[in-house]
Amino acid sequence: MAQRRLVVIGGDAAGMSAASRARRLKGPEQLAITAFERGRFASYSACGIPYWAGGVVDGPDALIARTPAEHRERGIDLQLRTEVTEIDPDRQRVRARDLESGRERWHGYDDLVVATGARPLRPPLEGIDAPGVHGVQTLGDGQALLDGLRAAEGRRAVVIGAGYIGVEMAEALTRRGHAVTIVERAAQPMSTLDPDMGALVREALCGMGIEVVTDAAVTGVVTGPDRRVAAVATKDREYPADVVVLGLGVRPETSLAEAAGLPLGTSGGLLTDLAMRVRGHGNVWAGGDCVEVLDLVSGRTRHIALGTHANKHGQVIGTNVGGGYATFPGVVGTAVSKVCDLEIARTGLLEEQATAVGLAFHAVTVESTSRAGYYPGAAPMTVKMLAECGTGRLLGVQIVGREGAAKRVDVAAVALTARMTVDQMTALDLGYAPPFSPVWDPVLVAARKASAAVAEGRLTV
């Protein structure tokens, strides 16, 4: 049997998971694997960067799952500091440039994996590239931020954007002893929650001493005589800063794919079938933050940049390239985060998302505790639940609370995947003991209230 050639573009979660899985199924004599990564690191946890920045974990070595040497020992030719500049699907080849020498060369493939990830949003504002302004997308970004914190003379930090990265970086900088201001253009922090739940996050952030400025679009970054960052400007005022962190979200990095004529969705992510094969291209695969995936609740495709999905995509791709068969059915949009002792979780649809896809729903909110109220350490939590009118199908859950709150969202994620109704959820046999939960778990309390709303037919939208 002739040796096949697998080329992987991108050396992080999806790309290297695909390469590793394919290697387990086919030896070097059957499959030659070459992976190109333009950065200096591969197979690392970008999700861990805020915790490295905050001094919670050591880094960057602690965040690397498998070193380049370990990949090479397993027969994967991982080439760092090598950027793919062109994909030629017709001739089944890619052009790669060595970023150290500048030398370019073509590499042929039988199967291609596009795992180019996502790019952080960096708006074209005056001063946005000044020294002291940092993104946190890669391990190199994390090291640059830590170096910048040591170089900064003061301890005033501004975080632009109050999404997951924004609030996590606010915690990291607070741990470092900085006075932190978050500037967010939306009405509340955490636009991945409904505004009423985002307001709870805002209240908690302010209680931790973090200044939260909302309804404020950044108009520029002000620099001082030394050309370093000095403040962040909005239409109304300036916020002094010795360091600025960008937490404005990401977009799929699909410029290469677009130039090659590969199909993109509404968010700019690559479109694939359930096997993670790029639509219309039998030997081109894609996974990770550069793709759109099926939302099992709404039935639409959407872009969700999470390492959990990327690793699963890679496993599916590697299995298929390696001669097996696997599929990735879709997601329900589960995500958790924390800032100091506040835990934040969501799964399924927000009110705005449900309305956008034409779903009528009931929305209920309950307040409960993480443990039996009489047990020491019981902490408050708020659970919001959406249920479809008429059918009672669960549509989404959001949770904001203290210790023990966030991972409760996993129960809702399973219920969403199983297309359960809120009435069916009330009968779930969840674990109970006073140190872990009230007799009625907060998620089940919300399900009971939602079930009653469905039965009574109270329309909330």
C-alpha cells in the first residue's frame, strides 16, 4: 500500500489532536504526517493563560500538553515558525514559509486538515498597537503581558471587553495587585448571558473592587511622551492605564481558506459535514476555532471558540483520516468561567438568540443555595431557565453564583442534548446530601418553575 500524506495547518488543539489520532491508527509506513505551526509553541492550553498571568499556575511549560519533541518521536513532523501562505486544493498542495529564513516551498498532500484557529479582535483605533497594549491569544502573548507588567511603572490596568477573557484577565490583574477598570460597550458585562444575569456579574465585580464601565465604546488608546500607553479613551472620558488588555473576542481565522475558495458560513467560519470534512471537498478537513458547528438547540450553525470542541473535532478528523469513522453531531453552547469567587455558566440559547430563530419561550429565574441552607458554606446562586412554549422543551440555562454553582450547568447541557422537557427534568435523580445540594437542586427548582409556566401558558415574550 502506498504511503499517504497528511498535512495539518495549525499546531494546537484541533490540528495536533487530528495528527495524533491518525498516527495511532496508521503507522509511519502507511501515513506521513506533516504539521505546520507559525508560532513557537504547539499543543498548549490557551484557556490557561489568564491563570498563568494571575500567578495561579506556572507557565508556560505547565500549559503545554505535548512538546514538539514528543510529537516528532511519534512520527509527526511538526515544523514550528512555519506559516502556510497558500492552499491549492486543485493540485493538492500548500505553500509554506519558514519565518526564520524566509524560504518558501510547496508540500503535496492526500489529506489536508485546516486548523488555523481564531484571531483576536483588534479594532483599528489610534494607539491600539502602543507598547503596553496586550492581547492574550497565545503563549507568546502571555509572556509578553507578564514582561509588560514588570516593565510598567504603575499598577493601573484597563481591560477592554467584558466577555470571558475580559473578566478572567480582570481577576488575573487584581491578583497581581493592579487597580482594574473594565470598559465594555454593551449595557452589562458578559454578553454571553442575558442582561439581567449580566447585571449580577457586574454587581459582583464591583464588590471585588473592579470598576465596571458599560455602554462605553473605546475611541482610542492615549499614549504618553514615551509612546507607551497612558489611558484608554471613550467618548465621555479617559481611564488612566499603565497596561491595557484586549478582551474583545475572536473571529475565525479563515483568510487562507477563503482565498482557496473553501465554503464559509455567516460568521466567517468554515462549513463542514458531520465528519468534519469541508463541504464539497472530499480530502480537506477542518476543526477547532476556524469552523462553524451545528447548534443542536437552534438548528443553525454558529461559531463557538472552545478548546473542548477543538479537541473533539481533532479526534473525529484523525479517526476518519486514519481509516475509521466518526462524527461530531454538534453543540449546545456550554461555557463556564469565574472571576475571583464568582462562578458564571451558560448553556443553550439566550433570550435574544431564541427570539432570533423564531422560538416562543417562557423565562423563569430562581434564587437558591449551593448546599443545604443550614450547612456551613452554603452560597447563593441564581438560575435562569428558558423553556419553549407549548412543548416545554428546555432551551437554555444560565447560572451565576459562588462555589459549586458553575458545574451544575452540565446537568442542563445533558438535558439539552437529549431534547428533554423541563417537566421531564423535574424527575431527574440527582445526587443529594446537605454538603452538596439542597433537597431540591437549584436546577430542578428552576425546572419546576418553568414547567409550571408552560402548563399555565404564561407568555413572557
